[in-house]
Amino acid sequence: MVKTILRLALLGASLLSVVFGASRGEVQEVLQTAINLCLECIGIG
Amino acid sequence: MADLKRKVVQFASAIIFNSYVKGFAKGTIYRGNLKQICLPVLNCYSCPGAIGSCPIGSLQAVAAGITYQFSFYVAGFLALVGLVGGRMVCGWLCPFGLVQDLLYRVPSFKRSLPLWTRCFKYAVLVFLVLLLPVLAFDQFGLGAPTFCKWLCPAGTLEAALPLAMANEGIRGALGGLFYWRFSWLLLILLFCIIFKRAFCLILCPLGAVYSLFNRISLFSIRLDQKLCTRCGRCVAACHLRLPEVAGLNHPECIRCLKCVKQCPTGAMNWQIEVSDKKEENIYA
């Protein structure tokens, strides 16, 4: 029972977190980062 | 058969997640809208073929920027994936996990890593992924993706090497950081020939996130005590001997399902369930 409640609570919190993040523009931030070459990732930065 | 199925899924996901073929040919990266979405695996977004974002890279990039210190969008996404399958993603979908599985097939002497070494990856997650990109910044207030920069072997393998091979400009710009990263990659790959999934166990911050959900995820491995004969085949099938030393659904279980496949009586099985059932351990 405890596990079920924990699962449902975390599911709700995760969904809220995604919606909150998207609503304040994080999706655009993620996109902007990902479409530009990450210099640190390839060893130039 | 279960392992063949897993290999097929691993290869398919690696190909799908990196299906922008033009990038490999031209030495560029995909710049389309799909990159708004995070992939559930450690797959560098600067890989020429990557069609989605790396969640660990995105977490750091958002934290290193000026606007936000933490990405709720990425964290919520990771929690959702973790809640569904726990570390199943590591075992079935991660391209770098596939690389490690293939390397372990190289004939050599084999050793097991002690389970306590898994603690390092939580330190990597907290310090290199969550804290340092926020706390260590330059004169412009910008941080750096510390894990991506210094420790991520997937970035070197999937992004730096293919880009350097196909793009002369990038090849010419590589310096000391690249040589460190390349040496680090070789060390990790060598380690993975001897120790199964060494990077997953010790260093992977994404594995650290998903491991937190292994005991509560909807997907779980179950044991029917009435059918179990304690033959020990499940223990022998697991490279960490988890059914014996740590119990089913341990944070380090990547859900490869070899234990389920090896069970001669069908006592061990997997299930997807929202409601609770008593957690069972083979030696409970």
C-alpha cells in the first residue's frame, strides 16, 4: 500500500515537474543547447 | 533467447536514437525540433546522428546557464522514465551500455567489482552534474557542464571521434582537453573488457538517477517462493550475484532478465503492476 501511494505521488510530482519546467521555457533552453555543438563534449572547450 | 532479444532491442535503439545519417557524412549535428525532447539514455547530443537531447547534458547545460539553476523539465522526465522501468533503460536501451556489453565479450581475464563501488556514481551525480555547473562559473556568470567536459566517455566516443573524422575544422581545433578525454575513454573501455558494465556501476550519473527508482518502479522482478528450489541458477546468471547478495530489484539491477531466463521452474518472473505486493527475496 505504501509503495502504491509513493508511486502515485511520484508520478504526479514528475508530471507536474515536467509541466512546470516546460511552462517556464526550459524546453527552449534544452533545444538551444542541443542544436549547438557542445565544445566541452568534444574536447575543444 | 532473452539475451538475443535484448541485443536486438539495444542495437535498434542505438540506431534509432542516432538516425541522422547525414550528420555522420558531413561532420555536423541535427538541429531540428526533436532535440527539445530528451532521450532516456546517455547519448551525447553532439553526436552527429543524435536526434534527441542527452538528459545529463541538458541538466548541466540548464544549470550552467544564467536563467535557471535546475531543470524541472529534465528531472521530471527522468523521474517518469525511472518510475516506469527503473534501470531497465540501462539494460535495454542505452547505446553506451551496448558498447560495454560488447566489450565484455572480448576474451580476457574477468573480474567482478565490489558492490560498494557503486557509491561513486552518486557523488558524480551530486557534485559534477548538479552542483559544480551552478557553483563554478566564469566572469560572465556562466558555468560549464563539468561531467560532460571531464568524465563522459560517451561524448568522446559518440561525438568527438565521429566529428573529428568527418570535419577538418573540428579536427584542427582539438587540443589538450580532447587528449585527456580520449585517454579517459580508452581507460574506461579497457576496464569494461575486464569488469562487466564498469562505467554503469561506478560512474554513470544517469544510472544513479534510475537506480533510485528500481525498488518502486512499475516494472519489477518477482519470485514465487513456492516454486523456487534454490538451485542458484539465477545467482550464477547475474554478474553481480544480486539475487543472493542484495535481493531482487536492487538499485544495481539493470533488468537484463538473465535470472528470469535461467529459472528452471518459472519461479522468477517479471511483472508490470501499479498496486503493491510483498517484496520477496530468494533467501527471505
